[in-house]
Amino acid sequence: MWNQIILDHPISSWLTALIFFVSVVLGVKLLFRLGLKQLQSLAERTSWQGDDFLLVVLKANNSLLVTGLGILAALQVLQLSDGIEKAAVNVMLVLLIFQAGLWAHKALEAGLKLRFAQADPANEGGSLMTLGLLSFLGKLLLWVVVILMALDNLGMNITALVASLGIGGVAVALAVQNILGDLFASLSIAIDKPFVIGDFVMVDDMMGTVEHVGLKTTRLRSLAGEQIVFANNDLLQSRVRNFKRMSQRRCTFNFGVTYSTSADQLTHIPTMVEAIIKSQPQVNFGRAHFISFGESSLDFEVVYFVLSSDYDLYMDVQQAINLSLVRIFEQEGIEFAFPTRTLHLHTA
């Protein structure tokens, strides 16, 4: 029975090959699992980040590689023809290349995350944006190289393939030049960082908080709640106002008092306004002047600086100033002006 021939080999040879296959697969998996367990134990005992990085990378395992090793060991027992053995070796090399690609993929991911985890927390939005873009481009380049190496090991002439792809790439580039323009614009945004995720920006007459910077579009969340989508190329050609980058906010407001206000009261109004503004936290006083004679008011202009880019803080400060002005004008008997007309009647 054991000497019965199947596909030019006795059953005993096939059984031996199966034993070799199972032994190699189980042995490699067991050794790898024990190695990972020891590495994990080491990583938990040390504060060095290198072993954590290595652990993440090695966990990216492809079972096809282990299966390929088992088949390769089984073929050595069966002693098949040179052509079959050569094909098996080539397939094994391809599987090894893809396994190396998986490890490199995980290494790229883990390396970028580790690099940007050490960045300044104040620039978290910029780090996320750059991480996403570099991760995509790095993985794309990595897998292109992996696929070309695999095709080369399978006997394909990749020189001719790359040349034909280059010619085809020119035609495709001409057809999708708008998309490529947006792609290169996204690279410019990632490198130059005119804005990052979380910044509040204004583009022409539209404004919102940057939510996402992609390869083709950038998306803002407006104050009203809707999402505004810009093509990256169009966005870079526009005038972008980044309010998050303000170190301080210059604020100007005007008010008017009635023409019945005395000269002494007009003289003291700038001093009163200055005292009110200087009493506010995180505020620097600029100036306060009686600037013009209006149609129905004596007009004043006030300038001050809020030492923050926070819009809510600016509104709180302005409200406090307005309420203080109302109170002090009531105490001093000064009236705010409003549009009025005085009619003089003469009898004939």
C-alpha cells in the first residue's frame, strides 16, 4: 500500500512530505509566537521605545509566508523536476518580498506616529495633517516598489513595464492635470502650513474651522454648521486669513453723544473710556478721541487690543466695556445720541 504510485511518487513520499509541511508550519509559527511573547515581556519591563516599535512591526505577519516555507520543505522531500522547484523558489521569494513589504508598511506607520507623538502639542493639527499625507505617499511608494520587485522575481521585464508606464503616465497626467494640481497643492499645504487642522480661517467671504486637509480637497466647518469644501489648488490661489495665528486682536468701536453735552464732559469722556478699558483683563488700551461732528451726534472713536485670538473673549470684553459706558454716562448725566431733527417754527 505504501509503495502505491500517485503522480510519480509513492504514498510514503507524499506522507513524508505532508509531515515535513505540517512540522515546518507549526514549528515556525511556534517559534515566532514565543519570540513575540519574549519581546512583549521585554517591552513591558523597559521604557525604551525601540522594543515597542519592533513588536508592532513584527506583529504584521503574513501566514502565506509560513505556508510557503512548509511547501518548499515538502518539495525537497518529493524531489520534483527542476522547473517545479525553480517555480516554487520564485513564489517563495515573492511571498518573502510581500512579507518584507508588510513589515516596512507597519514600520512606516509606527515610525511616523512615534515621530509626531514627540511634536509640540500646540501644533497637534499640523502634525495630524502632515502625518496623514506622508503616511499615504510613503505607503504608495513602498507598495509600488514591492510590486515591481515581485514582478521582477516572477520573470517579467520590469524595465519595459516602467518605460511603458512612464509614457502612459504622461498621457494620464495631461488628462488629470487638475487632480495633480490639487495633489501638489496638498503637498505645499503640508510643507508650508499656511493653516492646520483646528485653525479658524476666512477664504474670500467664507469662514470656518479647518476639519480635514486631503489630497484633493480641504474642508471647513462654518459657524452655521455646514461643511465648506475647497479644491486645494483653488484654496492656495485665494487670500486666506488665519485668525488662529493672531497673537492679539485689534478692536475699534464708535459711539456718539448728544450736542447738549458740555465741553468739560467731552474733555473727560476719553479719560473715562481709558479707565474702563484698562480695568478689563487681557486688554491693552490704544486710544480714545473725539473725532467728528455728526448730523445728530458728537462722535468718538476708541481702539484697544485683546491679548488673545479667542473671539468669545473679545465679545465678553466688548460687552463689559459697553455696560460700563452706560453706567458711567448715567452717573455723569451724559446722553448717547440717536438720529434727531430740531424744527424751528416761525409765525408769518
